[in-house]
Amino acid sequence: MINTTIAHKPAGQFEDTRFEKIHNVVFSTSNEASICVAQEIASLIREKQANNAHCVLGLATGSSPIKVYEELVRMHNEEGLSFSNVITFNLDEYYPMDKNSMHSYFYFMHQHLFNHIDISPENIHIPSGTVSPEELHQYCIDYDLKIKEYGGLDFQLLGIGRTGHIGFNEPGSHYNSGTRSITLDHITREDAAPSFLGINNVPKKAITMGIGTVKKAKRIVLLAWGHNKASVVKETIEGEITSEVPATYLQNHANTTFILNEEASQDLTRLSTPWLVGPCIWDTQLASKAIVWLCKQTGKSILKLTDKDYNDHGMSSLLVQEGSAYDLNIKMFNKIQHTITGWPGGKPNADDSSRPERANPAKKRIIIFSPHPDDDVISMGGTFDRLVEQGHDVHVVYQTSGNIAVSDSEALKYAEVIKDVNPTFPKVDDIIRKIANKVSDIEDEIEVRNLKGIIRRRESLAATRFVGVPDENVHFLNLPFYETGRVKKNPLSIVDVEIVANIIASVKPHQIYAAGDLADPHGTHKVCLDAIFEALKKLKHNDYMDDCWVWLYRGAWHEWDVHQIEMAVPMSPDQVLKKRKAIFFHQSQKDDVMFQGNDTREFWVRAEERNNDTARKYHKLGLADYAALEAFKRYHF
């Protein structure tokens, strides 16, 4: 359980660092963190019940609190936690928005929490997205007054947006602002676009509790998960108070805690550059990270670093431990150099003592897991090509159908081609009609989803044939968790894990490649990786798993930091071009991409620029000058 007593310490004393101005706790996973937050909320509810008092909760929506709500529901069902004394006020709602829409926060809260607990409907307060414009101003005033009538918020749960918004308090919000209507920032609308199947469908306005309303809560807990929140978390916790990052106003709240997972906390000074904060225990990983950082700070390659460089940048203790900059530099240079290999499956009949992969067996059975039907070529297309060219038995396993990422216009095009080829083809007219009449708020019907899945499948087969993989080595799992027809997926199930375990058991691989891009802890990549990890736990006691190594690649959004990379596969300009052509076979994902996030570049451009950037980083450190590098980190199970 979170220790709330430490929340009242003065700024700068939370973690023995002068940099931090808001108390924060870092957990290894968002699940573990969410359970602790749910336990704190449950303890507060029970404490209030013991005193025959209401418990007034301010609640948030979005992906961050979902696991908190799941745990509260579990505690209600299995431990008898009652919500009979609970009164809730939600932070915000889109405007205009019908409460029955699957995009409404009314729908979200009932789906994830209220429908599963014993809270009285009259105790639930969610801003209404259907209030008339004429009544909206007074409605917002009344919302704040209602909170005040109940004695204020005992506990406020928050998330944080990439703009630093809490609730929908966008940059420019005043620290004394109350509940009000607000125009949404473009970045906020971009982030919401996948759920609405396009930014044009995202409302431009919302109703939100104000900063002043939130700050009156007796206790505030803010949740932040994932790499994409790391930058704004650092700015909020360590930066100056500014209306441009509204969450920084929480620095002035006496009882606020930020709950973070490792990815969201990675930019905090005490974690990203701990040698600037105090004494360090220097292991190989931390030393590697520090030296790469030092090269960037000084603009020098590894072998040019001097004792003075180390001393001037808070790393003198590393020199004391290692002896001299010369010895340390040589050691680091060799470590990074040994990550580079043109033989990702291992080089036959070669000394593998300084190579990232084993020489034997010379011909390996390999599984490349791809969460969506294009992650394989986008993320590791060059390595994929190398493995096939070098004679390994490569199997490609597409974990999901990817059907939801095919636009209606793309599906309509294929349906019309089918009709032109065969006007009597069964159900083709029905499919065309359903696409043409689709309401954006409603998921695809099964026939349309099947067509979209077939489009992704055929694009995948075209790409794998281009690389040289026989069709019998291409597997489509269509994991059930994904097949909802909506952006929101089901939780990972035993059935999903069993399907993944079965394909591993049938191939008995020497190598597994899997997507380790966890930018969104509730995204498809995360669920697909969890399915692999659970399958590995299930299978690890089998003899054939003793010879299996797992390599993690990252997707179109992020790359491993240089100090994390354990295998780097170089690509020539010709191989870069071949990878691009393989990506182009995924035509439905090329131009008008539905789920490209906040990066407007096409996936092939992202992939090339990311691989080029990794090569440049290696070269700046003093390594060879390659056109591009694909990077991997080994996972030990």
C-alpha cells in the first residue's frame, strides 16, 4: 500500500534529490502500481464506513486507471468491499457527447466500474455532454457547488496527457479555474483519434473540472504509464510551475503522489542520470549508460574521452572503480562493437565468444512474432531478410488479424473489385451496403471485419513471399483478445496464451523475435508480448527451450537506447531499399493510416529514419559508419 505519510515532506526531500518537487513512487509494472492505488482507495472507503461517513472520490477516465477499477471490482466481488457510502465526481466529459455513445465517459465509467459495484446511481456524478450551450455556464458552477456540498473530494485520481493536462485542463489553464467548458488542444485530440477512428471524429470541446477544483481535494494520486509520458512527467515533477504544463500546479498541493511505472519515470534525473544526484553503484549497465551520455554531452567518441571529462560530469567515482579513462573507454568500445553482427542467427564455424549470437546450430529454427500483420518488416525487415538469406528455417507468426486498422474506404475498394470480378459473389452487395451505411460510433459487422482481416493477411503473404519465406511457414493466430471489432480489446486470456504456446511447441525454435515496444501499456503490442512471456513460462521446462534465445525488437515509435542494445544488425543501402519494398506490400497501411499515433510520417519513413539514427549514434561513438542498424535486446526467461 502507498505510504501516504511521506506525501507531506517538503519538496526536494522525497528521493534525496534536489530536482524533484512532487512526491512520486516508481513501480516495475503498471499492474502492480494500480493494485496499490486500488488498495489505498479501498482503505479510505472502509475508514469512512467505520466512521459512518461518505467517501467522496474524484475519478478519471482513459487507459491509465483501467486496472485500478478492475482491482476495485475484484475487491468488491471477492473481498466484500462495499461502495454504498461512496459518492463520485468524474473529472470531465467530451462536449457535445451523448452518454450512451461508446466514446462517452459515462459509458466508460459504467463499463469499467459502476455496472459492477453496489454504488447508488444517485451518488454518481459525471459531467453531462448534452447540456444546452445556454445552460452550460451555470451547469459547471453547480457541479463545483455539488462537490462542496459533500464536503469536497476526499481523494482525486488523475491521469496526465502529453500536453501536461490533468482532466481536460489544457495549457493556459489558470490555477484557480473551476469546472468549465474548454477547447481541446490538437495534441489531445490526436491522442484520442484512434478511439474515434480518426481525428475528425474527435469532439473539439469538453467539460472539465478546473485546476482549482482538483487542488481542493484532500488527497491526489496521479497515474502515468509508458515511454510516451516520460518527458511530461519529468517536466511536471522537476520543472517550474507554469500554465503551459498545467500538471505543474500540483507542486503546490500538500498531499499529491505521482504513481509511475519504470517507463514513465525513465527521464527523471535520479533515474536517467543518477550520477548527477549522488553516489552510484556502478554496474556494467549503468556504466554503459553513463558513458554513452557523456559522449553526447561532450560531443566526443568513446575513445576520445578523458579523465577530465569524467570528473567534470559527476562520474569520478566510476574512474576510481575502473582505474583510468583509457581502460574504461577501451572496455566500453569493445562492448558496443561486439553487439554488431551481420549474422543475426549466428555465424557458422566461427568463434562466437565475442558475438551476440551462438554459432551452433548453424541452421536455426526461428519464430518472428509480429503483433500486427506488418510489424515484422517495419521493425526488423533487414534482419528478417538476413535470416532467410543465411538459410535458417524462419517462421513468421502474426498474432492478430489487424482488421480494425483497415479503413472503410480501403475495404470498400476491395469489395467493389470483388463485385466487378463476380457480381454474384455471395454477400458482396451486403458488405458494400454495410460499409457505406456504417455509423462511426459502431464497430464493424462480422462480414466487414472478415474482409478487412483477409486484406491484411494477403498483404502479409505478399511481403513474406518477397522476402523468401514459404507460405507454410507463415502462421495467422487471430488471437481472440483482439477480435472485438472495436479499438478497446478484451484482456489477455488463457486461450490466447495457449494458442501462442502451441505454435512455439510445434516449431521448437532456437530463436524467438518479439515486439518489445511498450509505449502503450494497454496496447496490442503489450498484450501480445505478455502472451509470449506467459507461453514461455508455460513451456520453459521442456528440453527444447534450453536452446531457445529470445530477442526483443521495437516498433515504429521507439528504439532501444544504445546502452540497452545487445545485437545490432547493419544494413547496406540495398538492404534498406529491400526493406522499404517489403513494407510497401502492406498497402492498406501505407498512405491514410488509421492508428499511426502522433507521428504523421508513414511507417516506412519512420522505420528508415529510426534505423539511420541508430547507425549515426554508433558512428558518433566511434564505431563503423553503416547506412542503417536494426537493434535488439535479449530477454532472459
